[in-house]
Amino acid sequence: MVTDAGYDIPRLSVLLNDLPIHLLGRVRSNRVFYRPAPTIPRKGPGRRAHHGAKMTLTDPSTWPQPSQVTTNDTTRYGTATATSFDRLHVKLAHRTNWADHAGKLPILDATVIRRQVQHLPGQREATPIWLYSSTTDLNAKEVDECWQMFCRRFDLEHTFRMLKQTLGWTHAKLRAPTTADRWTWLVVVAYTQLRLARTLVIDQPRPWQTAAPSIRHRTPARVRRGFRNLHRTLFNPASAPKPTRPGPGRPPGRRNTHRATHHPVGKSTRSDHMITKSED
């Protein structure tokens, strides 16, 4: 399960501990984590320490020795480096999502992953992304899979945003579930048409955008700008409308035998109340 920074991953890991789920989410770059408490008993009076040394994400001098370091070459971001720190946890308190937690607050070990790319598209400067994994003891392959899954989730979020804001998935106010399913499939068909028309339309970038380097980089939003010019040239499977004449209607001299339908206006009269009380 991949989430954004607005979700409390430690809380979700406790609520879903009976399910075989691997939780992965982005955390803010100003968070603070703690290493495991030292195993050597503390000398002198006082309780035993529950937390170890502090790790501040904005202060590299507090970072421990990384568990795994992987490097990959990407086509859009240059060199991508992933660094993982194993067996870290956050300090919980009886507030917000943990206000109703009964008993002692748990210490949840996790893996913190720092992903840094060389540059963003357009040679823009890239800031690192910090990820929180509820699973510990990850190897190099699993660390790469974590940040790749998060990047994939980012692409899916853009797809859902387009379906909602551009194609009007949530604009229709539907009451029946079957109608909502039918409307969802119509939106999916419209999105599929935009995907299939990538090779047929002419790229029309905005004044602040650059032209797409290839057909593969044409997003559905860009295809939608030129789709109206393509729609005129598409084949219409429906036949041309045929001219018709109005029907003969009711023969002269014959009266209408169908009574007009009278719909209730929603008002209740005094007699209706009296009938209801008498039935009670």
C-alpha cells in the first residue's frame, strides 16, 4: 500500500497488523527519527531509555551508517541514488491519531529511504524524497522496488486527477450504483480514445512548454487539445439523417380517449391526516 505524506503510516501499520500488507509512504523532509535504544543497561538511577540517538532528516551529521545504497541510471532524471536506513522509529505521543490508544505506545521499527535524482525534466534542480517503509531488513533489490512503486503511484494520481477534473468523472450527480458504473466506463472509454489518438493528433504545447520529444511522451492532456481537430476527420458509423414528415395524427372528429396523467404535488390535506389517524 503506497500513500502520500498526509497519512500516518505507523498508525496504519498497527491497525492493519493482522494483514500481510507492506506499507510505504512519503514523509516530510523535516521529520525526526530515532535509532534503537542501547542494549547495555544504564548505570545509575532512572528508567531505561526507550529511544536511541536522534536522526534529523535535514541534518546529515545525525544520519547513521546506511544499510543499503543503490545507484540506477534513468532516462528522464539522470542518476538516481537510493539510500536506506534500517531499524528507525518515530517517537509517538497520546495525541491526534494516538489519542484513543489504550496502554503503552508501541515502538515501531521501520526503514527510511532517501531517494535523490540528478535532475528533474528540463534540467531543474531536484530535492530528495524521503520514504517510510513498514518493513525492515530490506535488501538492495527491495529498496529499488520501493521508490519505483512510489513513482508509479505518482503517475496513477495524475491519471485519477485528470479523470476527475478534466473528463468529469465526479461531476455527474448519480443516485443508482448501476448508473455510476456505466458513467465510469464511459469516462474510461474517453480516456482510452485519448491514449489511442497519440499518433494521430498534432502536438500543441502551451507557450511555457516544450514540444514532446516523441509520440510516447504525449500525455492525454496534450492529445485532448488537438482531439477536436481530429474529430472532424473521423469516420461516422451512423448513417445520414433522412428527411421525414410528421405523422397523420388523430383522425378528424375523433376524441382523445387517454386520460391525462396527474402527478401528486407533495402536499397533504386535512382529510389525509384524518384517514391516517383513523387507520392508526
